[in-house]
Amino acid sequence: MVCFADLNIININDKKRLQTIIETAAHLGYSTVAINHVLDFQRKEQGIANPISVAELFPSPPIVQGKSKPIKIMTRLTLIASDVSHYNQLRTAYPQNLPYDIIAVEPKTEKLFHVACMTLDIDLICIQGTSKLPFRITRPPVNGAIARGIYFELTYFPAINDFTLRRYTISNGICLMNVCKGKNVIVSSATEEFLGLRGPYDISNFGILFGLSEDDAKAAVSTNCRAVILHGATRKTALGVIHTTRKVTASEGEDEGRPRKKTKTEHNG
């Protein structure tokens, strides 16, 4: 059975409104949502906050429509930035694991887009829909991101009620599709109100406007979202593995050296 996800529910200060959005998502058939804390480095008054407490928001999460399981609520951090130093500030604040399930970057410059694709330890790269892209999307960094298991996100909420934003959203999405050919793409709402949500099958149809095939459009709200979640889990786990690597003792080193010495003797003979 296909499990649908919306990995971009904007974290708003109104707890009741946020609960209503998540209840609506469960009613529409979404099995997983991510509450997105947006950190815009162009607004200097913003600080790096800890993720919302899911247990406090929903002691008993709503049941997903058509299923017997409650909706899964995850946390996400999105950095809107123009320079890699902004990302480094985040890593300085959290030198170990970031306390979010998903880490995303919305780059405002071509340089940061390239760095995000090739080197940053993130899960998602957001393609904005509120204005024309300030840079050209090229194949090398996109291919690099795909090879690293990083996904690209398109959002539909800005396009619902505003014709100009709809034009930007579709145009920027097509620019991405011309390069990535539908690979590693997810579609999310980025909504701040429950009326901004659409059902997963409606979003699949919306994805076709970007040039996605029917299968790719369906994957953009299901299996690709699952891959983003797994990438986030792997990213957090990998850091732990690095810090627990076992050192080889001197005696083990000697044992490992003996077969190599014997092989060399046999080869000489």
C-alpha cells in the first residue's frame, strides 16, 4: 500500500491552527508530515531554535484516513541562505547531530546551490516558487546531488491563489525538470493553513504541470518522500558511526600482517 507524505507543514506559532492542519492532512490520507521550522538568514532577528515537541503538540496523533495507524509527525529545518557561512553557523551551534529529522536548504545564489548539491550534509534542496530563480540550474551539480541521494523539493501552496506565483512555481519547476528529468523530486505544500492542503492524488496531477511523468508525479508524494526520511536517518546515524570506530591493537596488526607475508613467500617460490 502506498504511503503518502507532506514534508513541509510550516511551523506557526498558533498551536491550534497547526493541529488543524495536521488533522486535515490525516483526513486527506497523508501517513507522514514534517513540521518545518524556517530559518531565514536574511532576517537577522531570527535565531536557531530547537524543533517543536511533537508529544506536546499531539499526545494522541489523529488516525490516517483509510488506515488504522496514527499519522507520523516529523521535524524539519529549512535554511534560506545566500552563503555557505550561514550553514556553517548552524553546524557551529550543533557540532554533533542536528535535532531535526530532515535538513533542507533553499539557496539564493548559484554558488550556494552548487555547494549544497555537492558537499553540504543535508537531505533536501528547495526550489523556490515565490519569485524567478536567481540562478541557472545546470546539470553537473544536479547530477552530483542525485548521486549523493539528495532530493529537490517543489511546493504548491504559493501557486494556489496567486497567478504570478503560480507562473513562477511552474516555470522554476520546469527548469528543474529539464535537468533532472524527474529524478529525486518531491512535491510538498509549504502551507500555513489547512485550506492550503490538497489530497495526494491532486498533487500527483499538479506534478504533471512540471513535466513529471505519471509515475514520477506519484513518487513525488510517496516513495521519494520516504527516501528523504531514510536519508535523514542515515545522515544522523553516520555521524555516530564515525565517532565509535574501533582502533586496531598492535597484536591485531601483527596478525593481519602474517598472511600477507606468507602470500609474498609463496609468490616468490
